[in-house]
Amino acid sequence: MWVALAVANGLYFSFSVFLVPLVEEFRWSRGLTAGALSLSTIVQGLLAPVAGILVDRFGPRRVILTGAVLLSGASLLGATVRTPWELYLYTGVLAAGGLVGLGPVPMGVLISRWFSERRGRAVGVAFSGMGFGVFVTGPLAQWLIASRGWRIASAVLGVSALCILVPIVWVGARDPQPRHDERAGPEARESRGQRARWAVDSTLRHALGTRAFWALWLAYLFTPLAVFPVTTHQVAFAIDRGFQPLLAAGVFGVMGLMSIVGRVSFGLAADRFGGALAATTSFGCTAGGALALLALETDPHAGWLVAYALLFGLGFGARGPIITAMASDLFGGRRFGVIYGALNLGNGLGGAIGPWFGGVVHDVMGSYRVVFLASVIFCALGSTCFCLARRRAP
């Protein structure tokens, strides 16, 4: 799972590196170009409940394999882009379907089946692969673009992803063997029976009637609104401020590396101190990174860029493990796939608005100041939602 998440998210989030050469070659506006990523997150949100249903019916492995083929194919086809509709089709639809198949819904369900205790830690470690993928793929994509052009870079990344993902998923994405209670004592059997009865009650209808579900849904909405407008345009912003493209992509990579630490650390913190405190702290890191970029607007010093990479990186993706752990504790069971998919609708909606919002703000105002300030506000709103759906520390 770690490797699959690393490859998939590294490939997907390298879009911010490809944004600059796309704008330069076709003279499209940043809003129009980044809109492909907005469409992608809309499609991801719409497909997330479908993925949950398919996972509950066919198991995570088939869904993840399908996602690997779609995402790799989207990168290969991306090398042939000539018009906006092609970019929107390959990035906005095919890549979105691939990332849903390789994303939090099937992976979260698979992890919840393997780990019944300390889920925050397990999810945090598994999801830390996303950060490593960003750390490697961002600079690699920029190097390929600089040496071979963005079309060859897109094709190379697509072929490489396919060659890595398919065998890894085929071997590793398996459900655990069912446990037998023959050797368990009466108390163990009774405890498992209670958990089974609780799991049966956790249907989508039951979840929709709880405050915790809607608090987590809104947390999933505000998180990408705080993150995606910044990450989508971070390389373009750094280049605008006079930094070299390879350095800008390198900072993007450092942010991904720091997110490994953040995902694991905040996953552990969710198990020990509860999800609300862990999420609030991670949002504080995200807000601090956005403020560092705001300072860079008026003081073009590399230190602010480093501060951004460290702080924003710690918070980047940290809420995913926390939400997964909280949701599996609250609504785990046979229908967890569709429940978690419904939660991801919020993530899809927020992610759809975020990249487009960042591009349009820059096109209209000529800067990203409003984007960075809005990120801080959404961090505060997201933190409030986690407090409303707090997960008590064991």
C-alpha cells in the first residue's frame, strides 16, 4: 500500500510542475489550465461513493488494480495534449478515476480490515507513502521536463508508474485471512460479537443521521480548500518570485518529504491524544506555511520558501489518516466502504474549487495574497469541524 500510494500521488500531484510548461506553450490562462485539476477533484468526489460500493462488493484489490491502469494511462495520454478538452479529459476524468481506485477509499477499507487497533498509526504510516512520492516525483518531473520536454516527461512517468503499480498491487493488495474463534475464550467471542453487531448498525443511513458524519464531511471539504489552491500553484508562484524552476520543484519535493513525518506523527497523535487535537495542530502547520508564502510576496528571501516547505509539508495530507481513523472507529463494518466514499464527496467538492480558485485569483488580481489568506481561514474552519466530531483518545 505504501508503494502504491507513493507512486500514485507522486504522479498525480506532479501536475503543479507541468502547469508552467503548459501555460508557456499554449498561452492558456492559469485558471483555465488549473481547472483540469478542479474537474479531476469533482470527478473524484462523485466516484468516491461508487468506489466504496465496488470495494464492498468486489474487494479492494480489483478496484486498486483498475485505478493503477487508469492513472498510468492518463499520464501516457497526457503526453499527446494539444487542446484544453484533451487536458480536461485525461487529467480531469481518467486520472481522477485512477486516483480514486488508488486512493483513500479502497486503501482505507483495506487498512481497516488489517488493523482493528491503533488505526491512526497504521493509516499514518501507509499514507506517508504519498509524501515520499511527492518528494521524488516533483524534482524528477522537473528534471525530465528541462532535459527532454514535458511530453516525454509525462510519457516516461506514465510507463514507469504502470510497471511499478501493477505487480505491487497484484501481490500486496489482499484482504487478511478470516480469523477463527475456536481457540478464543467466551469473553473474546462475546467481545467480537458485540463489535460485529455494532458494525452491522453502521449503515450509510445511520451515518447520515449523526453529527459526527457531517462534521467529518465538512472537515473533508475545508481541508482541500486550505491546501489545493496553494499546492497547485506553488511552483508557478516560486518562479514568479524569481526562483529557478528546479529549485521551485525541489522545494515542492521537500514539502512531500516533510509530509511523511507529518502523516506518521499526526496519525500517532490521533491514537494517543484524539483526532481533534492532532488535526488542529496539523492545521496550525498548514496555516504557518501559507503565512510564510504571504511573507514571501513582499520579502523574496529563500528562507520563507524553506519555512513554507517545512511547515506546510508537515500538515500536507496529515488530515487524511486522522479522518480515516476517526471514520473507521465511528462507522466501521461491512458498509464502511460506501460510508467512507460518501465522506469523500466533501473532499471532492473542496478539491474542485481549490485549484480553479487559486488560478482565477491570480488571473484577476495578479498575485496569490488572497489565496494564502483564504488558506488560513479554511484551516480554522477545518479545525473547528474536527472538534465537533472529536474522537476520544483510547
